Amino acid sequence: MKILILSVLLLNIFSIISAQPLKIYCIDVDQGSSTLIVSPANKYILIDAGDYETGYNYGDTVLRLIRNLGITHLDYTLATHYHADHIGGMPTVIYGLSGSGHNDSILHYCYDRADTYTTTQYIYYKNAVAGKRRTIGIGETIDLGGGAFMFCVVRNGRTLLGDTVIPSDENDRCIGMVLKYGSFKLSIDGDLAGYNSGGYRDLETKIAPIVRNVNVLIVNHHGSRYSTNNVFLDSLRPQAATISMGVYPPNTYGFPKQEVINRLVNHNTYIYQMNNNSTGGTIPSGHGRILNTTAAITVYNTYYTINGDSYTLNPNGIEQNTPSNIPLSIQNFQSATVKIYNISGRLILTRLIQRPSENLLNKPNDWCKNLASGIYFLHITAVPSDHQSPLYARTEKVIVLPYN
């Protein structure tokens, strides 16, 4: 028999910080997108892999960076959507690590939005991930170890709050993810749109209250005028943003658009632009810079860096949390997800409760009674019944002691 002692300290964010930093590489794949995440526990997830066409294969660029880092496998891949500039290079990476026609270097899953598509690059992608392919669930958490984790906020036009749009474009079907590590938070949403215009549907506004404040935003859709709207930025308030776009082949899109740059500048967001596109907008002096290389983000306990620039992390987190005295009850919330992490950041238990009928924090023994003695972190995320209020997130430090 065991007794539980709840710490009096309420944590708004996980205080499980590994001695090793979290590393994020927003890879320079020209007019495309690819992000490699290296967790403090040395777990690896590749999100998109750039384009592949005759004469240029940005999968080679991604593969070369992975090898230069000494990485020989990936734990996961994730395709935000099926446009060639996001999935075209994925077969090159998978086969380059595993051997031609094989994908055994992917230890777990190749996540995507499911369904099908008709392009040649999609067929190559589908063949490369066969047997490892998995549809990511809305709200599903990917545990990266060491206190780092990601969760899905939107897929195929449906959000974590239950809002749904009927996609009219492949970009509307994008997977959106939030990465968290201690006080640090990053948003990555592929080519998601923020306006009901040009064949797109506004999903940014719908996920804004879910994502909320972030440190870094990977700008949606390479800086298209139809993305990164003001409501989205008002909610996220990113300190820094990276824009993945390029000049080859000749960039006729004009990315990033000047209005997107202006919106970011007006929200005091410092911009890291991958390449200098003469047909795109101009970053005002003092508000960003052109990298002409990969954006490398390294996250430590109290600060993070982007290509040599340092940003301080708020030790209390940057969440605008609901007051802690609001009970998790049927009157307030539609559903709640309970997760328990051990002291090293490994996910131990996940449970979804539909329409909780009582305050879930009143009976921690229900969640922790089978755990070994030690320190744990009980994290509760709840979806408000009105679908309008912010997502409620609360973390309690839990000490499990033997009882005689």
C-alpha cells in the first residue's frame, strides 16, 4: 500500500529538464520545408524533407545534415501534408539511412494525415513508409524523452477543440504540432492557412486558442499572404520566427510576402529568413536577418539560442493559464487528458476522460496507486465545453512514498 503526497508547488510547465539540450534544425531546403528535432534523450523526429525534382533533390541535403550529426536512425518521421516540397525528399532520407527499398532505420512510426493523394511524389512517399505508416491522432502526444514532447492540434481540417472545416486545398489538410520542453514552446503547422481566401480555409484562427504563447514560430506556408494572420499572432506572440523559402528553382511565389513580414514585425517577432528572395518582401533593419543556411535552435534550461542569438526563457513559463482554482468538472469541460511522466520525462500513463463528473485533482490516488515510489509529474489538459475558452493545462508534482 502507498500514500501520495502532493507538492504545494503548482507547475505551469514541466520542470523536468535534462542535462542535455533540445536541438531543432530548420533545414535550408530552399523552396520547401524540413525540420529535424533532436531531443535531450537523443530521440529523433524528422518533420517533412524538402522537395525532389529532376536536377535537385533536397532529401540529399536533409540526409547529409543527419549524417553529419552522427545520427544513424530516426525514431519518427512526420509529413505535415502531401505537397512535393514537403514530402519529396522523404524517400531519399529513409532509403539513405536504411538501404534501398528498406525503412528499418525508422524505429517507430512514420506519421501523416492518412487518406491518399495522386501525385508521383506521394506514391514514392507511400512506398517508402509502408509498414511504418501511422495516422496521427488529434491530441496525440509524441514523447521524445528528457521532458520534451509534441502534440497534434489540427489534422485534415479538424482541431483539438472539435472545430471542423471542409478542406478545399491540400494545405487545409495540414497537420499542426506543438513542441514543448520545460519553459520552451514551438509551433509548426506546415502550410496551414489563416484566411478564407484564394481557395484556402482559415484554420490558424481556430487553433490559436489551443497553441497560445510560443517562443518560436515556424512560419506557415513559407510566408504566404494567406497565412500567419493577426489573430494567430495575437495569441502566439512568438519571440522569434523562421521562414523556410528559397530562390531555386526561380521563386515565382514572392515568398515571404511583405504583409507577413509586417505582421511579424508589428508583433515584435524577430525573423530568421532562410534565403534572400529578390521577389519577396524585405525585413526592416533590426527586425531580423537572412541566414542563407539552416536555422539551428538549441534550448537549455533558462535560455535558447538561434544561430548565435540568445533568448531568455521565463522560468514560470509563458502560458496564460486558467486560474488554478477552477475545478475540472462537467460544468466546465468537455473532456480531459491525464498524463503522468516520471522524473526523467518518460511518459508512464495516458488516460482520456470524457465529460469528467468531478474535480480530477481531488483523487490523485486514482492515477498513481500502481506507481513505484518516486517523483512524478501529473499533467492534465482539458478541453472547455464552450469550445471558446482557452485550453486548460495544469501540472502537479507528485511524490509517491511507501506506506506501512
